[in-house]
Amino acid sequence: MRKLYYAGGSIIVSDQVSKAVLRYARALAHAQSSDLVILPSFTEHFGKGVTHILLGPSSQMLSVPTAEFEIDLADARMVEILESRTKGLHPDRPDWSEDVADVMDLEGYDWGL
């Protein structure tokens, strides 16, 4: 699970949704466009809910790890939709397997410096 900070607030989403949102926001920024997305998320009381986010060229987001929950958000379809929209903006972009990498062990991680 990831806490996604945006516009002074935050939501909790799955790792996959967080990555898909960040990729889509970057693609929208490159295209100087915007879109309204509806994400499966946790409410402030950790119940299932949805979040509406307006993504645009100046979207500033931060994604950080948070505690894992045993609640399935059934978000595979949302990831598919976001990735499809992103590909529509960047049709020639290669696969994103390493684009937003998961780092489990910070020891020895190549920070690219």
C-alpha cells in the first residue's frame, strides 16, 4: 500500500494504482493536458471508498510506503484504464517494468548518483 499525497491531502491506494497514477500524471504533464480520474482508495477510517483527482500539467504528487492492509481494493481494472490512457498519450513508450521501481532493501541500492 502507498500513501499518495496530493494538493495538501493524502489517500491510501495500492502500489499498482500509485504507480499508474504517477505515470499518467507525468504523461499528462508532457502533453500539457488534464484528466479527472476516480481511484479505489481507503477512506480516512480505512474503509473502502473512491477518490476523485484532477490531474494536470502542474500536478505535484508524492507516494510513500504505508502499512499493508488485508483489504483488497479490486483495482486491477483501474490500473488497466490508467495505463491505457497513458499509452494513448505516449504510444511509442516502452514497457514500464522498471519505470517506478520498488526498492525493498536500501543497502547497496544504486541511487543513480
